[in-house]
Amino acid sequence: MSGTLSEHAAVEYDVAIIGAGIVGLASGLALSERYPRAKLLILEKEADVAAHQTGHNSGVIHSGIYYRPGSLKARFAREGNRMLTEWCHTRGIPYETCGKVIVATEAQDVPRLEHLYQRGLANNLEVAKLSAEQVAEIEPHCMSVAGLRVPSTGIVNYGRVARAFAQAIQERGGELRLNTKVQQIAKDRSALRIESSSTSFTTHFLINCAGLQCDRIAALMNVRTGMQIVPIRGEYYLVSPQKESLVKHLIYPVPNPHYPFLGVHFTRMIGGGLHAGPNAVLSLKREGYSKSAFNLQDSIDLASSRAFWTFASQNWREGMREGLRSVSKRLFVRSLQQLVPDIGMNDLMRPHAGVRAQALSRDGRLVDDFLLVPGPRSLHVCNAPSPAATASMPIGHAIVDHVQMQTQLPC
């Protein structure tokens, strides 16, 4: 695509979506189902769909056990689990409902495990208590004093799911523009004008699903979201093939209820192989997947944020533990050995990472639930970290519900 803005006539759309990650594509899929005559555009700055959070996650189809009953995360994870597996079954996309075991490795973890069990029941999930002996029957190499079994947890390749969403959207007449970075958004009386480096588009409604850049897209429209994105890098190792058989399901520790991350754990992959991790460390680049990744603007935004420093001062001990695991493979292995003692230093190879777009509110709190912020002729998805991939289809339907209330679309 070439030429200047003045050389291209504006193309008019009913709805434009910024971001071709799994949430943006699920929104487009839901819109194309409900409004097949609507003219839909999806803009993505990268050369392919699912280039960031969607393509760098662990591939877990979550059950919803961790989330506050009644929250969007709890509802949408449960609904999304069902909808996603049905979609994969219909489309012939490989997935496996392998189940998860959450284990207490010390007696002091048992009350938190009981709380998690009660939360699972409140979220209408099938969940079973396990004694240490029962854990050993299904995970003979796992160390525990007690556990929970959550059979609805599964695994899938979310990149493949996202590409299937994109294909279905295009089959229904939706348009996908890759390598198209949004630079400006201007409002007039009846529409929005979106400008990129190569062309411009006119849309009657905009959905911001830009993930790691969502707060910046909202800022282009002067939408006050009350939050900013903090990039959190999660680092994984691949377990050597010789030790893959040590894990039969997915094995997780009991999470810290005051911290929104699940602790290092073991995750089987749908294409074969076993992941160990992730930790959770601050990234100095929003789309930076190596320890040395750095972006000046991203770093300035963090350093100048009072909310970030408030959060850092309240969570420095946990942050230090995560940071030490990042620089010391030995400490990382020790955390894994609390779950599976037979894992050694030489069993972990080929480290890789993903970056989570975590919203931080102005008072320094991590935003706990999915966050959708309405704006002028627009809706901004401002917090959609894990379990957003699992929950992507119900999130998409909720987004279309918002669109339906704010604009009239051709049926």
C-alpha cells in the first residue's frame, strides 16, 4: 500500500476495530454474526493477526475458578470455555480438556485452597477436593499436602483460533487491513476519521481492542479511561522432552490472593511439549519479549506515573521475588521444584516470554476485572488480560451489545 493521505479517498465503514488480537477478532466475529450487512473493518499494525498477547500466551482454556463470583472474568471465563471448545470442535481446531490440579505444598496454603474451592462452587464449576494421596494418584511426581481438581480446564493454540476467527470474518465480508498503524483519530458530526501512515478510513463507530496500546488509542480520542497500561512480562521455559512425562495434567500452586498472577506452574501444550512458568516482571517495553527489551517512551510513561510508583511501593516485596526469579534460573527452578521435585536445572531450555497488558488505576491499584469504557461513537477495551483469550467470545458479544446501544447498524 503506498501514497499519501490526500491521494486516497476515505472509505466508509459502519464499524472499525483497532487490533487483531483474539478479543478484537472475537468482537468482529460476533458483529458479523449479528449484523451480517454491516460494513466491518479491522486494523492491525503488525504483519499478522495475534502478534502480541494472543500469540505469546500459555494456551490455557481457563475454567474461571480464580475470579470473584459475579465478575465479568468469572462469568465470561466459564461461558468462554464452553463457547470456545464448541467453536474449536466445529472448525476442527485441536484442543484438549485435560484438567488442572491446584496444589497446596505447605499446610499454611490449605486455608487458601479451601477458599479457592468455595469460589469454584460459587462460580458453578465442577471442582473436587483431593488429599495428598489422591493428588499422587493422578500426578505421581507432584508434591502436595492437598489439592483441587478442575476438570474443565483445557489447552489450545490461540494463534490458530485467532486465524480461524479472521477467516470467518473475511468469509462474511469483513475487511482486515494488516501493516496499518493508527496515528490519528478525528471526530466530525456524524463519523470518525482514522488516519494511518498510508491511508485514511471513515467509520460510524470504533472499537478499541489495541491491547498493549489501548490507553494510547483512547488518548487519541481524548477519552478519559482512569487507567494506564503497565506491561508485565511473563517468562517461560520449555521442559526437556525427557521430563515431559512428569506432568499429566496442568499443575498450579495456590495463588497469592493479593497479587493478580498465578505463580510459576506447569502447562502442557496442544502441539506437544511442556511449559514451566511464567514469572511476572515489569517490562520496560510494551511489546518487548526479551530481558533487555527497552523503549524510551514506554519507560518514560512508567517513570512519570504516580499510580505506578504507588503500586510499586505497595508490592515491592512480591516484585523483588519475581525479579530475582527472572535473573536467577536457579531460583526459578526452586519454585518449580516445590511442585515437582524431579525437575532440575538442565531440564529447562529455550526460554521465551509474553507481555501482559495490565491496567493500573490512578490510585495505584491493578484493575481487577475486564474494563470497557464508552467514548464518543466508540468503545474502548481497557483491561483484558488473562483469562481474556478464554473469554474472548463472550467479551465479543458484550462489546456488540454496547455497540447496539450506541449506534444503529444494518441487520
